[in-house]
Amino acid sequence: MAKSQATFMKKQLEKNRAKKKEEKEHRKQDRQQNSTGGKLEDMMAYVDENGNITSTPPEPKKVFTPQARK
């Protein structure tokens, strides 16, 4: 009797593991389908000249290049 009870418990534990694994896979697929996307442009942050964090890139600065004197 004890042997059959032990195998019954093993089968139940295996079923529970399989069910949890299947539910986890289902949740993973749902997350992938419903994701808003982690695009690089959305995650970028910029620091302005005052040290504040902004979501817009800074304006390109004009570089002063002195002309050669003759």
C-alpha cells in the first residue's frame, strides 16, 4: 500500500510541475505579445548643460574653427 501511495504522490507532483511550467510559458507569451516595445529611442535620456535629465536630444553646437592667417 505504501508503494502505490508514493507513486501516486510522485505523479501528482509531476502533474503540478508540468501545469506550473505551462502556465509560466503562457504568461511569457502574453507578455511578449502585449509588450509596448523597449526601443532604444524610448529608453534614451540626455543631460543638458545645466545637468538636468531630459528626453529630447540637445541641439548640435556649432564648432568654431579659426581660419589660417596669411
